Amino acid sequence: MAEPSRHQLSPQPPVPVRLAGARLTVLSGPSGVGKSTVVRAIRRRWPKVWLSVSVTTRPPRPGEVHGREYFFVTEGEFGQMAAAGELLEWARFAGYLYGTPCGPVAEHVAAGQPTLLEVDVAGARQVRRLVPGALLVFLAPPSWDELVRRLTGRDTEPAGVISQRLEAARAELAAEPEFDVTLVNTSVEDVCEQLVSLVAAASAP
Ligand code: ADP
Ligand code: 5GP
């Protein structure tokens, strides 16, 4: 697919305008740090937090369900969504496209529901631009060696993809100062509790 053009993601009415003053929380951080693990725990234990479901062209991993972890789409379908202005933000990460459908985010924010997005650093930067009131949370590993262990130990990608993700991780770690808050993922339980408090505070009227 031709890369969807960036201007398609610039703030265009009506949806991004509805989101301009929205209060939502964005979780980001390097691949392998534990973002999906944290999101999965929140989905299980804090159902009041609404978790945005992204679209991706990546194939599902074992256990991933269409509509729960992601909407798995073709490059053509992704391109159509981007062209129609249906994505709040999108990025290419390690060879695949990922994007946040805009409509559901706008609806849940409008309903006053605590709203959490999990995106890569490029996506977080786009949300910062489009939704200046968003709270950006960076999930950091306890150490570089632990990040390598987690990414390798997950055993979901071939070696080539792991090294691609580790290379991206170096750049993503350098972006930490751009975020409002850093949480170190030593204990999933502790991170979830801290994150849920932040989401609740960020969405309070
Ligand atoms: P991400 O979504 O950020 O790419 P994952 O959630 O897939 O990362 O986690 C990568 C690996 O690290 C998984 O095998 C997961 O079980 C493990 N993991 C996540 N959080 C922790 C933690 N606090 N301590 C130890 N291992 C963890
Ligand atoms: P994974 O393939 O490991 O599920 O995700 C790869 C990366 O894409 C992770 O850093 C994840 O946070 C990010 N990601 C997931 N959904 C989105 C999205 O909608 N937009 C952007 N920009 N990144 C996403």
C-alpha cells in the first residue's frame, strides 16, 4: 500500500475538533516493556476504564482476538480508514501499520468515561499535537537488560524482528522526557494501580 499521507491526519473537522479539549490518557513506551500486559490486567480488573482498540496490519499472535487486542485489517483497509479521516493517529512500527480509530475515542470521552490509549512514541506525539489536554504516560523498563530479556523471552517474533524492535526501543527510550509521567514497570500490579489513578484523575470533570 502507498503510505497514507500525513496531511490526512491533520486536525480536520469534525472529529479531532470534538477531541481538542478532551481528557484522555496515553500509555506508551518501548516494545517489550509490558504495555499489553498492563492493558490486559486493566481490562480484567478495572472495567470502568475504556481501552481504545487499535487497527493494525500485523497478523494476530496466538490468543489475540479480533476486536479485543486489535482490529486486524489489510493494508488496503487501513489506507481507506486513514484516507477517510477515521484515524486519530497512526504510525508504521517494525514493518506494520497501527492506528487509533477516532470515533470510539470521541464517544467515550464525550460520555465522560476514563479513556486509555496504548500507542507507540510516534503515535503519542501525534496525540499530543491533536489533543493538547491528553496526559502522556511513559512506561519504562527497570533496565535495558531487562527490556532485552522481556522482548526476547516473549517468544512471539523471529530474531530479525526482535532486533528491529530493540533498535526502535533505543530511540523510544530517549523520548521519555517528552512525557508527563514515567512509571517503571517493575511490578505489573503496582503500575496498574498507579495508571488507573492517573486515568481517573485525568478524566475527572
Ligand atoms: P509490550 O506490549 O510493551 O510490547 P508485553 O506486554 O508484550 O510488552 O510484555 C513483554 C514481555 O514482558 C511479556 O513476556 C510479559 O509477560 C513480560 N512482562 C511484562 N511486564 C513484566 C513485569 N513487570 N515483570 C516481568 N515480566 C514482565
Ligand atoms: P505490538 O505489535 O507489539 O502489539 O505493538 C507494536 C507497537 O505498536 C507498540 O509500541 C504499541 O504500543 C504500538 N501501537 C499499538 N496500537 C497503536 C496505535 O493505534 N497507534 C500507534 N501509533 N501505535 C500503536
